[in-house]
Amino acid sequence: MKKRIVSLLLAAALLTGAASAAGEEGAAEQPDLDLSAASAVLMEKETGALLYEKESHQQLEPASVTKVMTLLLIMEDLDSGRLSKEDLVTVSAAAAGMGGSQVYLKEGEQLSAGELIKCIAVVSGNDAAVAMAEHLAGSEAAFVERMNRRAQELGMKDTAFVNCTGLPAAGHHSSAYDIALMSRELILHHPDIRTYTTIWMDSLRGGTSQLVNTNKLVRHYAGATGLKTGTTSKAGHNLSATAERGGLAFVAVILGCETKEERIGGARKMLDYGFANYSVYTPQVDTDALPSVPVLHGVSESTIPVADEIRPILLRKGQEKQVTCTTEMATDLQAPVYEGQVIGQIVVTLDGKTIAEYPIRASEAVARLGFGGAFWKLLCALLG
């Protein structure tokens, strides 16, 4: 029994989120997309499966794709209640003096946080990004510290931020893989960002300032949801592109292109490949029908099992009918049983190969029966 529980605990530790074997194979058997780029990555949104990569960990200047992290921190503050879209932000001299892409903010000008988010997402306003950074953290430097901490939390090992804009700076770098990680985090956990990143044209200051999205896929690619462009003379043309169709969504990152056409074309190739070859499948398991599990020597004779959330699996198209699900439960469970203890698992297989496992846990604790309780239970059984 101990070996059984240990194996189940190990399974739970290794499989807190179900990853797809099909996705892993997709990365290993990736197509030749012939991308004219220094680096590129295609990642599926729900599972995080890597389906295509080219020099994915090469450290490069991300340019304004940096602002994906800026937007992520802003959205986290919005969703936590620390920030409201209606909050007024006063533009500092430092923010108003930013070069590069801008919306020409003036020192002392006040705009709502929502308007500034739009300026960052649609036209990559450096002045808007700095204004928001100062509003949220007191200074751009303090905000950049938050950016780097969040990057570490997300496992972005190729990244170091020096500013919140992506303007050229010594030591400011990232990679296609890291950009995919933060882009996925933004689009997966803060879907409201699409309110801004899908805008094609809009205006500011009562219609006197026009805004046109720098990401042309928003207008010309079916299902495009964002996300961020970036261009400097040294970095080249960069893009983190996201798109969703029929519940399937991808992040395509391309860095170091010589032209805008190459970055748009390369992102389109990756997205087309993903939509043409993959599907997201959620295993069909009736977790409400799991039978109670007997418990030996406990104050209760059984415990009610509950399964962890059944997460989607990434499959190649056409494999859905080959998927089977089986339930394995502990057969000699002994008290004490602890709430949340792993007592079984749902195993998902494809052509006989395990591609996902979902732990089943005890919904309630069952204490071990003491001597007095055992004697009383035996006496009651004898007396019928």
C-alpha cells in the first residue's frame, strides 16, 4: 500500500498540469517553415506546448515587445483592484520627454489609465508606458524592478529588463521563448487585454489624435487577438502575435526580421501551421460519478474522491478518437487519510501511451479508529 501511495504522490507532483505528448512530438518533428528571422517560437496557449522553435533562447533586443511585460503588470494591478481604468494619471516631465513611438503626452496632462493602456497596446506609446509605470510604482526604475521579478517568477531565464519601453539600452534583452512565456501569461490569465490589443483604429483626446494599430494582423488575420510589435534599427522587426479560433489559441513570436513584411509573414506561417495541424481536447470523464473509496481501520468506512481539474490536452488533428481514459483507485486505503491526499488518478492514453494523468484526492479526512472505537464497532457488529 505504501508503494502505491508513494507512486500516486509522485504522479501528482509531476503532473499538476497535464502536458501533451502530442505537443512534445510536435516540437521534435517541427516543420521547415523557412522563416527569415533570427529567432522564433510557436506556443499553444492552454498547455504551453512548444510546437515550433528557431534559436528560441538566443538573447536579443526585444524592442517594444518589452511592453508585453509592462501590460502584464498593469493588467495584474487592474484585476487585483489596485488600479482602475478610470484612475487619472498625471504625466511627468520624464514621461512626456520619451522618444520613439509616442502619443505626444504633455507634462501635467491627465489621462485615464484606460486611455493610457490603449496607447501602449495600439500604438506602442513610450510616453504612455512610462506614465503608467510611474503611476503604479512611483518611478520607472521601481517598475522595472517589478518587471524583472515577474520575469523570474515566470521562468524567463534569458531576460533582463532595463526599461519599460524597449528603447535601446545596454543589458536590455530577452528571447523568443521568454517573450512567448510572458505573452501566454498575459493572454491566458488576463483575457480583457484583448479589449485593447484587437483595436485597429481609435482616437484620443476627444478624437483629435488618431491611433492605428502597429500590428497589421489585427486587421488581416482571422482570429487575431494581439499582441505587440517592436522595431529598432538594431533589434530589427519583432512581433509577438496571438490568435484564437474555435477554442484553440497560439502565441507566435518572431524576432530579428529585416522588414515588417517578414515579421508579419513569419508569424502568419507559424499560426497557420498551428491551426492546420492541432486541436485542443478535454478528456471526457464523469468526475461526479467516482465511487467512494473504502478505508480500513477508520472512523468512517470510506472517503469521497474528488478529481483535480481536467485540463485540456493538445493533440494532432484526428487523434481525438484514439484517446482513452481509465480510472485507477487505491484498493487497500488505510486510516488515517488526510484531506487532499492522493488516492487515485485518471490516466489518459493515446495509442497505448500515457499522455496525461490527473490526481484524484480524498475530499475529507478519515481519522484512524482507536481501541475503544474498534471495540464498540466490533460489539455492534456482533449484536447485529
